[in-house]
Amino acid sequence: MASLKQSSQQAKQLSSTHTTTASPESEDSEAPTPLLRRRVFRLAGPVIGENLLQTLLGITDTILVAGLGAVALAGVGTALQTMFIVIAALSALSVGASVLVAQAFGAKRLKEASDMARQAVVWSILISIPVSIVGWFLSPAIVSIFRMEPDVAQVSIEYLRITFGTIGTLTIMLLSSSVLRGANDSRTPMLVTAFANAINVVLTYLLIYGVWILPALGTAGSAWGTFLSRLIGAIILVVILLRGRNGVSISGVGVWQPQLGVVWRLLRIGFPAALEQVLVITAMATLTPVVAGLGTPTLAAHRVVFNVLSLSFLPGIGFGLATTSLVGQCIGAKRWGEARSVTAIAQRWAVMWMGGVALVFIFFAPWCMRLFTDDPFVIDAGATSIRVIALTQPLWAIVFVYAGALRGAGDTRTPLLISAIAMWTAVCAAYISVTFINQSLAAVWAAFWLVNPIQVLVSRWAWRRKSLNKVDSVRNTLDAPATIQSEHQSPAPD
């Protein structure tokens, strides 16, 4: 009886932050399939578009910098490799913010979602300050790791210092976009990204080569153009959050004072996801010396294949991020049946999209390579590798969606373990294959044939176990309930 009374008291405390308490019957209830399908596409479509815009922007910036010569291209390219790892680390906060806002939004605790959004903006500023300072001073040491020629190293140091010094704008954009996705709005981040990218292309060109009264800054102009476009994008996103989206707003007094408990919760959820990205990027980078032993033309083909693979992943990544937001909202509303249905729908369409990409790879692999090079050997080696990759595309789609579903449930550790083990196993298999079996680029990518099927099975088992047992990792791994300390915790209106 005492334990029943204690459980009753705890339930009353939690219900003070909810508009309603979900009944057992509602936990497996779900919306009609056509409605769920529309919700999936409404979130996934803009995310795919946003990622595509970012990829195209990177290609455009590379073309603009390439006009300055090989030294500029090599220096900026090396600096960008470093920034990819930094951005992956900063995504810890953005993943945590997206999951926590989504669960509060799904439970109709709009005040809590708004307070979490305020904390996300505050901590995006606070964390960017030490990262900016440390990064600026460590730039020479970071560049020295790559053992480049002095003129190339100087370009990298200059670019890195500008990017680190202005990294706050990037952090604010990442966090603000994640908050909006958690509040069921992925269209706004896509539109803001499109606008910022258009400005970036114009400013980068003007500042690199100098037009009218603007000075020709060279490679530094690329960094400053990126900063100014991100600054404009960050301002727009903050203004949008001040006005509010779907009941989530950072305007008013709310909870603006930095709370260590909140950033701890953000990192508890987001850090494994960030570490996962860092380990994946590191694993892919480790493939480079493995391929380099096969010769420069093969290494060139490998770089092109990697670019093609990055483009092919966009649909899977988009459906995965949409699944994270929607599963988080469903679990916040105690609708586990709907969470399972959303995951199944997203998985089905992700497989169809990436299966279509696989067919393109199989029949048009040489044409894909010719978009980047006209070297016959590079085209032949790359085309064979692209056809090898084609067979793994549907499997990657399934992995992306299951990982997104697990993150939506607050479990970012399981995708970390699955992805890290799979990627590094593939790297080891590629090394063994190239060294002892077949010295070709196709043998490197064929290593994923062994890894991806197992990765799919383990991911499926992990999601089924969590969803059928209705395990909310956000609630179970954190001591405090999903609320933010404030003087008033009135429930949000229905």
C-alpha cells in the first residue's frame, strides 16, 4: 500500500506539467495511415531539401575557391575537414534540443517546449564562446597535424581562425533549426537555409575576387562570406522563434537564466549522437590511407565515389531526422503505436527512394563519374565502386530510419554503438580485403556488404525491443522529469 501511495504521489507531480494524462488504451492508438504519411513527408521533404542545399553550397564554394589555384583549394579543403568534426561535435546540443522539444510538444506541454527552446538559444551562445577562443589559438597546432607545405598550411590557419572566431552564428543556426523541427516545422529551416545559401554564394564571390569597393580577400573572403550568410540566417531564425511557431516561442520572460541541469540533459541525449558522427567521419577518413596505397588515380576515384555516396544518403538522412521528431512527439503524447507506424512508413519510403538511387547507380554509374572527372581510369574504377555501393543503398535507408526512431525515444547510445562498431568493422574488412584479397577500389566498398545486413538486423531488434516495451529513454535515463525549473509551470492549452 505504501508503494502504491508513493506511485500515486509521483503521478500527481508529473501530471501538473501535462494537460492530460494518457490512458493505457491511448498508448497504442494511432492516427490513420494517410495522415501519418503526410506528417512524415511534411517533415522529411524539407529536411532532404535543406541537406541538398548544404551539399550544393559546398560544391559551389569549392568551385569558387578552385579559381584561386591548387594551394587555396588544398588549404581550404583541409580546414573544412576539421570543421566537419567540430560541427559533428556541436550537433550534440542540436540533437538533444530536437528530441526534448519534440517530446514536450507531442505531450502539449508548450510552455516547457518554449523554455527548452530558450535554453537551447542561451547555451548555443555560451558554448560557442570557449569553442571560438580555443579553436582560434589551436588552429596552427591543428593544421600542423596534416604536415602540409607552408603556403598551404597558412591558408588553412587563416580560414580556420576566421571560422572558429565566428562559430557562434553556426551554433545558433543549428540549435534554432533543431528546435523548429522538434516543434513540427522543418519547412522554415529549409527556406532560411536556402536564403542564407544564396547570400553566401554572392558574398563569397564578391569577397574572394573583389568587386567594386569590396577588397579581394582571396580564401579569407570565402570564410567571411560564409560567416555573413550564417549571421543573417541566425538572425532570421531567432526572430522566427521570438514570434513563435506552432505554440513554441522564446519571447517573454520565461526561463532565460542558464541552467546546468538543462545542458546536462541536452548532452546526455545529444552527446552519443555527436560522438557517433565523429566516429563515422573518422572511420571514413581512415579509408583514405588504405586507398592511397592503390595509387593517386584510385584515390581520386575514391574521393568522387565518396561525394556521390554523400548525395545518395540525403533521402535516408531526411527520413531519419523526420522520424526522430515524429517519434519524439508520439512518445511525448504516449502514443507508442503511432510511433511504430511512423517508423514503418518512413522506413518504407526511405527504402523506395534509396532503392531508386540504387537503380540509377547500377545503370548510370559512368555518367555519375563523368560529372566530376574525364579521366578514363578514374571513371572506370569509380563506376565499378558505385555499382558495388548500389547494393547497399536500401540497407542504409533502413539503418537511418531505425536510428532516427531510437533517437526520438531518447536512446542515442544504441545507434552510437551500432554505427561505430559497423563502420570500424567495415574499415578493418576493407584493409584486409585490399591487402590480402583484391587490390581494387571496389574491394574497399564491398566491405559494407558484410556489415550492413548485420547492422540492419541489430537496429531492427533494438527498435522493436524499445517500442514494444514502451521504454522512454528520456524519462528512464534522467533523474529529473522532463520539465524546466521555473516559477510557473502552467499546462499549455489544447
